[in-house]
Amino acid sequence: MPGFSAQLIANHMKLYQGYVNNTNALSEKLAAMLSDGKEKTAEYAELKRRFGWEFNGMRLHELYFGNMASGGGPLQNTEVHKRIQENCGTFEAWKKDFIATGSMRGVGWVILYQDNESGRLFNTWINEHDGGHLAGGTPLLVLDVFEHAYITDYQLERAKYIEAFFNVVDWDAVARRCSK
């Protein structure tokens, strides 16, 4: 993908594989502990808490990778483009807010959520994988702003990474996540 080196992608995929492995291992360990009657232990409780971190780390990376493509994808005439304009007035106003959210100090995720109840769209900052998600919301566009997502290619220049990200957004993939 333009703007994303092979080394950056390889590093990121290795990190993602860790989330997959840990999700599977925790799932097995929790099932075994439950089967052995150890569900009331402190260890079980801590592993149960940790599961959300690993699972969301896995899924958020899948959504992130899934909304990027080598040549990006068309935006005009998609349901998500229409919704962005309805919610924000213009695509440019929405993008300005998304970039501002992604440029905030700290590490985490920027997610364009669709509220499944009202259909409204919200750009949201997520500090950690497992906290801050909008209940009843569907992630439409996901941007990883942990340092591992950009430091190999962009060092501390997050703004250049976000610009490169927008050049590879697959708007068709984002639109498929958008319900009517």
C-alpha cells in the first residue's frame, strides 16, 4: 500500500497475530477453569478482564486492515458518504474532525461509529482496546493511532501517517459496514 512499507505491515501483522493467539489461549484457559470449577477465583476474574483487551485488539485490527486497500476505493455515491454529509454538513468538515481526533495526544484508536438506534455518526477516541466503545454502535472506519501503526515509517509525525491512511481508505469496505 502506498505510504505503508513492507516492514511496517509485517510488524503490524506480527502484533495482530499476538492478539489472535492470546484471544484463543485465553478462551481455552477460561473454558478449562470453568470446567474445573475455578470460576470464582481471582485468576479467573483477571483472565476474564484481560479477554476484552485481547479480543478487541484482534477485532479492531481486523477492522483497521479491512478498511484499507492499495488503491483505496471510491467514496462518492456510497451510503456512508451520504450519511457523513447528513451528519456533518460536508465530507471536509467530518474529515477535519476525524483528523483532529486522530491527532490528539495519546495512543488508541479513532473510530467512525454509526449509532444503530438513530443512524447518527460519531468520530470517537478510544484510549484502549477494551474501553470507551459506543454501546450499540457499529465501527465504520477504524484508524489505529498506537505508535506501532506508524513509527516505523513516520517516526513521530502522526499527521503524515493519517494523511497516508486517507489515501488508502477503501470506502467500499466502509460502506458495507454502514446499515441503512
